[in-house]
Amino acid sequence: MRIKKVEYRGIRFDSKLELFFYLELKKAKIPFQFQKKYTLLHKFRYDGKAVREMTLTVDFYIPSCKTIVDTKGFQRNDNKIKWKLLKRHLLDNKKHFKIMMPKNKKSCLETIKILLSLQP
């Protein structure tokens, strides 16, 4: 299954679901950071060969309620490993963020309601 990337007002989205959630956040006036990148493993050398860093870019970070939201219709196995590493990274850095992964429009709208209830 191949997800089609979309563009809206010069911004590239990985999926229509990601764009939908972006627009709903804007409509609800919830402040967010888009495409926040976390370094899960820093680059290093092994037997003289460079090993690249491993990163995970999450769709949305909502700082006001310390929540990460990633819109996923489905997850590949390598992505599941990255999410485990992100949770470990957050734990090691004493950051407890709520993580939400809406999989369709209905769950996106439910997530927006939850985020609104968490706003200070």
C-alpha cells in the first residue's frame, strides 16, 4: 500500500490524513509544532565505518499539553521499533509526553476533543 503525499499552501504532507489533522488543529486554534524531529541514536563509527544517526519525525507536537500526535493509517515494522526507541529516549530525558496515533478521520476528531480538554 502506497500513501500519496499531498501539498497544501506550499506545505508537503505525508498523507491526506495528516493534512486533515493539520487543518483541524488550525480550526481548533491549538498551537503546535509540525514535523518535529527526534534523534533516537546519534551517529557513530563501528570497525572504522560510519553508522548514520537514527531519527524519527513526528507529525505534530502540542507543547501546551505535552502531547505527540502522529497520524498513521498503518505502521511498518521498522517504524514500530523507532516508536519504542522514542519512548525510551523520552524516559531517559525525563520527558513524559502523551502519545496519540489517530488512524482515521473519526479518531482525529476525537483526538482534537481530547487536546482541547487538555489545553491550559
